[in-house]
Amino acid sequence: MFLGNVLLGGEEMNEHWKDNRGMKPYYKTKEDVMQRAQDVLHKTLRAFIPESKIAEIEEALRKYGNDRKGFLGELAETFVFGLPRNTRSEADFTLAGIELKTTPIIPHKTKRYRAKERLVFSMIDYNKVAGETWESSSFLQKNKLLLILFYLYVAGKLIVDYEFKFIHLLDLLSGLSDADTLQIQADWEKIVAKIKRGEAHLLSDADTCYLGACTKGSSTAKPKKQPFSNNLAKPRAFAFKQKYLTILLQEIMSRKDIHSVMGKKPRLLEDAILAKFQPFVGKTNIEIERAVNWHPEKRSKHYKRLLANRILGGSGSNKIAELEKSNTTLRAITLEPSGQLTESISFEAFDYKALLTEEWYRSGDDAHEPQLAGFHAQLEEQRFLFVVFQKVRKSTHIVLKKVLFWNFPMRDLHHAQKVFDCTKDCIRRGDYASLPKIADNPVAHVRPHGRDASDTCVTPQGTYEVKRCFWLNAKYIQKAIEG
């Protein structure tokens, strides 16, 4: 670690606390831990670090980078809590059974704050986890009780000057809703099941709802062996997804402004969502409107999306909690009367100049989480809820045909990367006529995605081109829908 000798060892740190702060060197109970944790509220690390160490830490931060993962947490462990360095599988506060986590938040115009990133737990040991059950898992043993320190990230500030805004002691088994706890267990089991099938190399953060298997280490990080396949797999860690962490933060702040589809009985997210749609499969949009007591004056461009939202019990303005928490995008898809899908699925329009600076998979060093290109990140992390309608021949009506969850399969990622690389190459050459077309690749292509021909974006050559984005091919999505 870059801080090296700046971080005091356990015994020396304990003496420091006893001599200068009068604090107990050990934490035997949750109350001991929380009493100390309260001291950090609305303060920065600078308030806890001895002046003799500040200059050394500031110099190290400026030399090695301010945002490298884990440094703020290490400083908090050492200078706030006086914990010895711990690389063992036990929780940080061993006797109290509490794991310490620090995570950044950033301002949000409507929610006040949101999580800046996912909350990462321990690395996944593919060989070890394949022999575990949820109840006896090393993940649960280490992370059952989490002390989360939320600090306000401010660009340009040193990490010793970030203010701690909220603290929260989270019990994964009893501190969440029954539905959330059930879903987190199901997510863990889904990840482990894939490893047991010899598919650790096909894991995706989008496979699961709240607890994901995120990539760790740089693009050159050594792949790991897995127990039931000769294929090497990327290093991955368990993590709460960013949007799930944001919802937790909103609940801590008691800002519940989204609609939940869960009833009183806890259910898995996908089961609860699909159960909402099941009574309407095979019905026309007119029948559905009557059933949900919705009488729109006109059918806007987003009519089908709004209709799906009504089925889930929300409205045009409400967001659905379970979709938000699981980073799931609802996409209303319309088949032709023949059953053919002609519409491809679009992503956000890209900036021509910014795209040239992106790499498909890049990280400065192994201490960072890998930075994925925008298109790559969406494919690896985004889940979809496809609500499939079909046009009725010789009618303006549509019928709800099918509803399914889907995420991009990692086995096809190399096709998408080819489109990404080709797009960058065309932009670099200024050859916008040769951007990847739908016939060039079985998975994706690039085409305009602006309001009209006048909706343009500046290019690296100083010219203006109509806004474009990456699209998943209609035929590719149709195969996914057909299963």
C-alpha cells in the first residue's frame, strides 16, 4: 500500500489512542463501535490525524494520487478507530463482529445526495466460494454487520478534507426489508451457481439485482483459475450496486419517494415484477387501460412505457423502487403483426471527442477498480425488463405478449468491442460514412440518435455531425426475446 509506514501498527496505534485521546484500544460491543463512530459526524479525517503525520500523508496523496481505492478507509481504520492492519477474513472489529466501510456520496438535485459508486466487499475466491452455502459463507461471516461511513466527495479536495455526512450500522439479515435480504441471498446464490457451472468467466454485474460480482484490478490483472472449467476468469468482488446503495442512503435520510411493487410477503424481485404483469399477458392495451383505471387523453411517444408503469402500480412520474435499486431499465418493445422485431435498442448519444479518450477496459494500476468505456459499462452492468407488445393486424391496438428480464451475455462481448473499436477508428479518421452498420456485426451498430438532422455534436475535426449512439441490433434482441 502506498501509505506504507505512515500507517501505524496495531500496538503503536493503541498506545497513541491511550496517550493522546483516552480512547479504549479495543471494541468489544456494537455500542463501543458506534460510540466512537459518532465522533466522525460532520468532521474530516484531518481532525483525527496527528499533526506530525499530516504533512507526510498530504505528500503521499499528492504523489500517488488522491482517489486510489481504499486509502480513505485505511486512514479511517488507523486514525479514527485505532485498528491494527487487518488482511484476515474476519470483520474489522473482530469482537463486535462489525466490518468498516467508507463510501463517497455526491450532491443530487432532487434526492439531496446519491452514492457516487458501488460499495465493494471482498474478492471472490472462486475455489472457496463454490463449496459454501449462504448461511456459512465467508461473505456473510465478514459482512453481516456493516458500519458504513458516508463521506461527501468534492473534486479537487484531498481525502483528509472530505466531510463525513452520515453513519449507519447495517445488519444484512435483520436491518433490511425481508424482501431485500431474500434478494441479496438469491443474488449471492446465483453468482455461486454460475461458478459451480464452470462459468466464472461469463459472470456479469448485470446477472443479479442488488449484490453484484464486479470486476476488480486493472486490464492487465492476472486472470484467476476457477474450479469447474479450464477457462480463466477476471478477478471479481462482491459489491452492492451503486443504485441500490443510493436507495439505502435515501432510506437512511427517510426520503422514500418511489413506488414499491412488493406486498407484505417478501418475494424475489423478478418474481414480484413478473407476477404484476402475468394477469395482463394476452390482453390489448385498451383492456389493460380499463383494468388499471387509466384513461390517457392521448397516446404519447412514451405511451407503452407509461402503460407498463401503470401495471406495476406506479404512475407516469413515479419510479419503481425494485427497478431503480437493481439498475434495471424497462424497455417497451413492439413486434410487428408477423412477430418480427424491427426496432433496435438504443443507448445514450455519445460525444465524438470524449469517445476517443475512452478505452474498452482501462485502469491505471491494480489499486483502482477498472474503468470501463461507457458502452462497455452499460453492457456489463445494465439489466433490462423487456415488456413485449405486438401490433394487431388491421388495428391500432397492441397486445401484451411477453415480459422478461434480460442482460447482455458476456460470451458476446467481443462482438460489441469490435463495434466500439471500429467506431473510434472511424471518428479518429473523420470517416463518419463508414461507422459500423447493422449488417456489419451480429450484435450492435451505430446510427443517428438525435431529435432531427439539426441535432448535432462537434467532432475532433471541428466539424459537426448528427448525434449518434450505439444500438443493439433488432434481430439480436429478437433472439433474446424468443429465448
